[in-house]
Amino acid sequence: MLELKLQFMGNGIDVRIDALSLPLGSGQDRDPNFATARPVRLTEMPAAPSNGRTFYIETFGCQMNVHDSEKVAGVLLARGYRLVERPEEADLVFYNTCSIREKAAQKVFSRLGQLKPAPNRHGSEPGSSGAGTAQDGRVIGVLGCVAQQEGEEIFGRAPWVSLVCGSASYSRLPQLLEELEGGNRRVMGLSLDTEETFETEVTSRDNPYRAYLTIIEGCDKHCSFCVVPHTRGPERSRSSAAVLAEARRLAEMSYSEVQLLGQTVNSYRDPSPHGMNFTRLLVAVAQVPGIRRVRFTTSHPRDFHQEIVNAIDACPQLCDHVHLPVQSGSTRVLQAMQRTYTREEYLEKIAMLRRARRPISITTDIIVGFPGETEADFEETLSLLDIAQYDGAFSFKYSPRPNTPAEDWPDQIPEEEKGRRLAILQEKQRQIQIARNEALVGQTCEVLVDTRSARGNQWAGRTTSNRVVNFTSPRESLLGEYAQVRITRAGPNSLVGGEVI
Ligand code: SAM
């Protein structure tokens, strides 16, 4: 589980997102997307007069959640709220939650426990009057997947919570805020029955050089392990005109890299008469003047076609990286997972990517210990790693989730066995990454620089293949620039080098 925090940095213009915890022991590889704390410009910030109130927002989970928090912050800033650094300083405390695995969901309740007000003088429990506000007047809100999943029960478990809103209802946030401001002490937005996407002025972004851009929300795939269709609702694509207008705004604000987001980003279907499919939209975004790099995540293998690889080949702005979650190497398990492809069909997609004219880095997600996974199934996943030769993998122990078909299947795998399989898989993948990264020693890569270390002449950034490169340069000012870096050393998760000047 990954946890992020939007922080105010003092001048009313900058926020930053801190990676607070990356518990490697939980089986998740370190996610390079969130490895550094970075200043963020509050771009497009409407000059809303202060309403005298402050907010704090903490994000758990995936890039989609990080970007949702950026949008929620935008809604609040536009209403005159000001972002603060710590929950104790805020009038409004929001937790944007993740429920993809049980541990992530539990974390939120432990956070909420920390905000529990002391019993009042008469000894009664906070919120026992039925009011949902903390006694100190703070308004506490739970957003995102746990909000959608637990719904009204959150008020029962933490009566000091005032707002519960799932991501499919974020378009109702301004209205819910109005109700809170009007004195209503318990408000909820939980409808999944929506055709709307969450359109808002995005005012804060987690990285001044790379911007997230949602193109599709929700998911219709219904994998038997996954809560996403239940927590984020059905697939809703934004119009290509809205996406392209946002891409142009980002370029004008001098973002040179954009990352198109969706739970199944390549299932995009333009609802407007332009009728663009994912590939056409991808190319159109790449052609926006000023945009130098375009990434996209997450692709579902079912909708991953040769056309996308052809576009990457034809269009230099499209990055040399595809994240293509496989989940398992066993067709039997894939069928139980309702993934809609076989091992062979998935490997054909990998072969398609390997036949591209330029080397495309491939990363994946894998679940071990899915109900009924035998030792032979697991061996098939290991052998798939040998064939696919991934450049990175996020790997997880299966976690039974509410409202999913696999939740109470009888043949659950014991935790200890899941842990054993995960350790074996991660060690194998580590060795593959070491070998693949070592093959880059001696090469020169272009790096978009996003971090300067305290030591001054040390910098870090990413290649088009999404590898983290730490490098030295005598130059004084490199942030946001593209540097040519010669690779001198390689580890499993990053490269080391020096700038070629
Ligand atoms: N929508 C994407 C897809 O279907 O490929 C990714 C969604 S999810 C946010 C990211 C990853 O979490 C999944 O690819 C999967 O590997 C993992 N995951 C989802 N549900 C899980 C569960 N119940 N237990 C363990 N891992 C899970």
C-alpha cells in the first residue's frame, strides 16, 4: 500500500506530495512514481477569495487516487479553502482512500481513530448525539474506494466523520460541501449510477513537470478479485475535445510530459461524435505542441492491440513503456479471475511489443495465492516471468475483497503459503531486473530531471522507459530539463550515471 499526503508549502502557490510509506514487506515493489517528495504548482488556481477555512487531504493508493485528490483540492481551493500541512491545523480533513487490498482499507480506520475526539465532560462518546462532527468543530471526510465500499457504516464506526463520498460521486462534491457549510452535519455521495465524469478545474498537481490527465473513469471488466467496478462505478470516457483541451492547457503551462489515466485506459471510447478510439486519442495528445512525452496507464491486455504498438513506433512523443498487468501465468487461474485472455494470448501481446521498432519497456501486476492456485499454476507464473522479461512488476498476495465473486470461494490459500510464493516471485523478478538494467550500462539515455538531492550536484529523473536514473552533473539548474545521461551502474530498481555535456 502506498500512502501520499498533499501538503501546503507556505506561499499559497505550491503544494507537494510526500511518499510517506512504501511497505516493501507487504509484497509491493517500490513504485517509482511516488518515490520522491516534490513541489507542485497550483496551476489554474482561480483567484477565489479566502473563506477563512483550511483543509488537509491525505491520499492512499494508485495514481488515479492521487489525481482525484488534486481535483478535490481544486474544488476546495475554488471555494476559498486554504491547504494546510497537518490535520490538526485544518477545518476540513479529507482522507482519499484505497480498498484494493484489505491492509489499505484498514489503514484509513486507524487514521480516523487518531482523530477521535475525547469523550465530553458528561462521559458520552463523541458523536453519540447523532451529530457527525468532531467536537473540536473539525469536519472529517472519507473519500474514494473505502467510502464507496463501507458507505454509511463509516458513520457507525467513526461517528465523528461528516462526509462520505465515493469517487463516482465526486461531481456532487461542491453540492455536498455546500450542505456542510450550510450546517448539515452528515452528508453522503455514494451513487454509482452515473454517466458523468468528474470534470473540474485542476489547480494542484503533484509534479511540476509531469501531469496526470484522466481520460476514462470506472471499470466494466469485473475481474473476480477486484473491487474497482464496485467502488469506481462503470466505465465513463471523457470527450476527446475535453481531453485535448486539457492537454493544450498543460502544454501552455509548460508541462512537457502527460500521463493519461484510467483503470483500463485503453478501453477508452470517445462519447462525442468524433468517435476517437484510444490510439487516435493517444496520437492526438502526442501532437499537441509542447508535449514531449506521453505515458498511459493502466492497459488491460484484452484491449491492447497492434494498433497501439504501431502508434508508439510512429510517434516519438509516445514513451517507450507499457504497463500490462498479467495477474497470473496460468490460463486456469486467469479464467477463474475472469481476465478474458489466456496465457498464450497474453504472451502474444508481449511478443507484439517486443517486435516494435524501438525497445519498449514492459511492466506488470501479478497476484499470487488466488483461490485454487496450485503449485503448478504458480510455476506457470514463474515461467511466464522468464519469457516476458519484465522491466518491473508490482506483485501482491491475493486479498479477499467485499462484493467480489472470489471473496468467499472455498479454496483460499493460507497466508503463509501466499507469502512464500510472493517471496520466490519477487526474488526471481529482482534478478531479471538486475540483468535488464545492467544491459543498459554504457548507454546514454534522455532523462527528464525532477529531483535535486541535498548534495547539490546529484540529480534524478526518469527515462522514456520510466526507469529512475540518479546522476551527477556540474550544472546548477536542471530541474524540468531533459538531460543526456551516460549510465555507469545499475541496480534492480534504478540506474546511476553522469550527464553528458
Ligand atoms: N485496473 C487495472 C487492471 O485491471 O489491470 C489495475 C487495477 S488495481 C488498482 C492495481 C492492481 O492491484 C491490480 O492489477 C492487481 O494486481 C492488484 N489487485 C487488485 N485487486 C486485488 C486483490 N483483491 N488482491 C490483491 N491484489 C489485487
